[in-house]
Amino acid sequence: MTNRASRLASLAFGAIVVIAGCTSPGATTGPTTGGQASGPPASGGMSQPQVPSGNVTLSGAGATFPALLYQVWIEKFGEAHSNVTVDYQAIGSGGGIKAITQQTVDFGASDAAMKDEEIAALPAGTKILHVPTALGAVVVIFNLAGADGSAIKKLNLDGDTIAGVFLGKITTWNDPAIAALNADVASNLPATPIKVIHRSDGSGTTNAFTTYLATVSSEWKDSVGAGKEVNWPTGDGAPGNDGVSGGVKTADGRIGYVELQYAVVSGLSSAAVKNANGKFVAGSSAGVTAAAEGAVDAFPDDFRAAPIINGPGDDTYPIAAYTYLLLYQDQTDATKGQALTAFLHWALTDGQSEEKAIGYAPLPAPIQQKALEELHRITTGGSPIWPM
Amino acid sequence: MTGAVIAQPSMAARLTGARVGRRRTVVDRSMRTIAMGAAFLCALPLAAVLFFVAANGLSALSLDLITKPPRALGIGGGAANAVVGTLQMVPLAALIAVPVGVLGAVYIAEFANSRSARVIRFCADVLVGMPSILIGVFVFTFLVLPFKQFNGFAGSVALAVIMIPVVMRTTEESLHLVPNSLREASLALGVPAWRTVLSVVLRTGLPGILTGSMLAIARAMGETAPLLFTALGSRVVNVGDFGRPMDSLPLFIYVNARQPVDALNQQAWGAAFLLLLIVLIINVAVRARSWGRRIG
């Protein structure tokens, strides 16, 4: 069992690597991110971590946002290394942190960095590495038929209005606050009641979204606050990004928030959100990349970055966040550790080029470099798996 | 004179009697109609479930669904992980639950005094009504947390815990139907008690035991909640490694039905139809057997 568990742990590491690859904001940046990142890092020692030769299965669980990216990564990595199987279950960021704390997985995944108290809750002597894999935008999705019956596809919203809706103060779609931002469709806005769909599980997406609301609305900050789970003033809960987008899709008049990727695959419209420069920007990997590049200097040494809210720049989308793979720094099973390190390395390099095609934002080059260097810190029995 | 005096009230009585009679008929008819409607309402969900699952799932059911592992966005993928997982976890659960349930039933039907039999029967009945998610949490704490690994074995144990009381109660019922004269005849011939139970009682009760076991298997096959914390679910086709996470058809449906991707929703319908077929076949086979016996 322990042998198996350690193999699982290395799988989890692998998944973390994959996730890190997903998050990069490469979509807009072009040459600096994604596509070009595939070469091994310029460091001494082995140029890239070796994939073990025997059969290895890594199991991981966590965030739903990067699940699609990880599934693609796992398939591509598995084509190149058929002896390495990575099994990722999308159970939510809260579940991912819980699983790695209880050591029931080889790796966890979360869209929110672990909080100090979550790190304090880890078993004694356990150290967790955060490896960023991709960046995501939290977009406000809606399902709305206009007064003339045709679907409304474009809406502009600003922080006050979004906070008003999620506080339950703006209750119909033709509210003057919404109409004022959308002069072009104002006459077509229906009196349909607004129905809020939010997450029911602990979620990094919720963390980024509520951090945004707490930044733009002092009322939200005082009455609800920010976190992976909050007491929602209004609306119904649904599990996972998939649950929220599925919930919004089922009926007219609904609004929710999901990772950009889920808006894309579900075909739901998302609102353009007013950024710090006063421009309305639709969620896109380009907008996320702009946000990430603006915040590169603020990226902390322990990798536990806060969501990037209202970053500067005309093209910057105002709600962006890194997603992480969480791994045990010391791998109890050397083979699993190797497989996980190799998988993460692949994800941070080759994997980054997969991101844009499926709507994720690759890591900015400096963050990608930092993440690769972090892989040198993974050890088994105290010695590094991929020495510098 | 006297006849007229008597005839008058009897006339009135006959009139009111006719009115009461009519009212009674109306009440009787309407209540009967309502009861009949209620009876149809009971059958309606089954018909509706069959219809909707068949209508949506029939087109999604294909060889690919059964043989291919899941793929990102569902493109070209299937539910082989779930089919394989269900076909492993449920039989292992039956392997655990049927012997325990049958032996337990033998004890309470043949050997226990009436007081301990009543206590055990009561416990089994409470266990049948226990929310299955609690059984999942319970198994999680002693088969997942200590081993630091979600695993298919824990899933099987959780399913077995659900099956045991079902097997035990149905077996006990069928053992009670075995005529005492058979036991006495066997014992009178000098056959030891254990042999009597094994060759006479269990043998005679076998059809009932089989029925109970099959119903328990059908019940376990459709359980999602006890697997969430134990087998977890897996996108990998896990053949034979009970130490790792496993998928099952209900878990596959649970995960894929809520995805915002049409291809995955379709696969969930296909898996639902497959599960429905299996459970229906088991149920119909079992009922057909017992009907056949009753008629024949």
C-alpha cells in the first residue's frame, strides 16, 4: 500500500506539472510564452528529468478549472510515455487541498494557493510545493433572451454592477445600472428576474471572483468577504465549474461565474468587464496574459500568488488567477517522484503550447522559468530527483 | 290503516335510502378512481424513467462507449473505465456480502434464541435504511485514510455493507419458508444439525437466497454516494488493481451529466441506459423466476 501510495504521490506531482503548464498566459503574448517554452531550462546537471522505465500510475485530484487542460496534457504525455499513467479527478480546489493534506493522492490541484492555516494543518514534516501550470480568467456568464426574444450575447458590466447582482440588490435584467452600461441593447433588456448560480464547493474560482468583488465593493468586503467558500447573499449553489456553467445553461435569466474555459466549451456568453483603465474587456487568454505580465514582479517567492485583480493596462482582463499543482516536496516513492517530475517538466515546457488551443493562458516566461527551477527542489529520500 | 302507518316511514326511509345509496356509490366510485390514479402515479415514474433514458441513451449506446477510455472533451472517448470498474467492484462486494449475509441469516433463522434474533434483525433493518453516503464516510475513515489512497477495495466494502442486510433479510425470510417437517425428517435420520442446515434447509431455500442476492447486487450497482469517498472515480481503465481508484457507471453518470459539453452529456446518457439495462435484466429475471414458481 505505501509503495502504491508513493507512486500515486508522484502521479500527483505530475498532474501538478501539467496544471502549471496550463496556466501560462501564452495566448496573447506569443513568442515569450507557450509555444517557445518547450526547450529544457538552461540549467546544469541533467537537461531534463528522466521518465522512469517501469509502469507508474500517478493519481491526483483537485481543481475543476484546469481539468480540461490536464486531461489533454495527460493524453499527450501518455502518447509519448505509455508506461506513465496519470489519473486526475476534478473534485474542486477545496477537495484538492483536503486530499493532499490527508495524503490520499500523489498530487493535488488548486486554483487558490494554500493559506497559512491550511499549510499549518499539514501532517508534521510535510512540505508542499506550489507549481503554477496555467492562468485562468474568471468570467461572468449569463443566459438571457432579450425582450424581442433573441438571445443577448454581449453585455458590459462593471465591478459595482456585478457586486450589486451577486449581493441580490440588482434583481432584474432591465435594472437601470445594467442599462446604463449597455446603451446599445438597453431597450432590449427584459424584465426577467436575475437568478444567481454560484459554487457550492470550495473553489479557487470562487476565491478569485470574491477577491475581485471585495476589491471593487466595500459593501461586499464588509458583508460577505473573499475566500474559497463564502456565505452567498443570494442564488443557488452548484458543484464545480461544470456544475455552474451547466446550471446557467439550463434556464433563461441566469448568471454565474466560471473559468473562461468553461464559458468557451459550454457556448455561453460572458460579459465584458470594466478594467482598471476603464475599458470593457471580454475574458480571453490574451487579457489574462496581459494581467499576468503586469503582475510578474509581484509574484511571490513561495509561489503563493494572490489572484490578479484589476491589473494595469488597456487590454488587461480584471479577474485572473494562477492555478497550481500541489506536490509533496519529498517524494516517498522514488519512481513516482521521477514520473511526476518528468510530467511536470513536460507540462511546463511542451505542454504550454497546448494551452491556447483549448482556451487557457500559458505562463509568462519569467514565471515559467521560476516554476521549472522549482522542480529542482523535489526530492526523494532527501536527494533531489532532478539535480541542478 | 296500520299498514299505511307503517308504509309511510318506510317510504321515507326508502327515499333517503336511495339518496344515501347514490351518495355512497358516488363516493365509492370517486375514491376508487382516485386510488386507481394513485396506483398509476406509482407506476408512472418507472415508465417515464424507462422512456427518457431509452430515448436519450439508445443513440449514445455503442461499442465505443463500452470499450474506449474517456478522452478530453469526450471526443472519441467512452466509458470503459466505468464499465470495467462496476464489473469488478460489484462482484467483489457480492463475494463479501453474500456469504456474510447468508451465514448471518442461517444463524438467526436456525440457531439464535428469539431475543438475539430480534436484536440482529432490528440492526439489519436499521442498516437497510441507513443513508448510503454515511456508509461511504464510514468506510473512508477506516479503509482510505489509513492507507492514504482512494481505492476500489474500499468501494467494494462500502457496497458490501449496503448489500449485507438485504441479503440477510431475504435469506432469513426464505429459510423460514422451509417446512419444519423437512428439518425434523433430516434430524430423525441421524443427520447432524450442520449437515441438515447445509443440505436440507439451505438447499430448499436456495431460490430465495439467489433472489435476495441478485436484488442486492442490482441495488449496489446503482449506488453513487458510497463510492464518492472510497473508489473516488478514475479516468483510467483500472483492471484488477483494487489498491487504486476505480470508476463505476453511477460515478461516470454523476460526473459527465453535469459537464457543459454535449459529447460528455451524451456519454452519460449512454452509460445511464447501460446501467438501466443491467439492473432491469437482473430485476426482471429475478421476478420472472419467483412468478414462475408461484404459478407452477
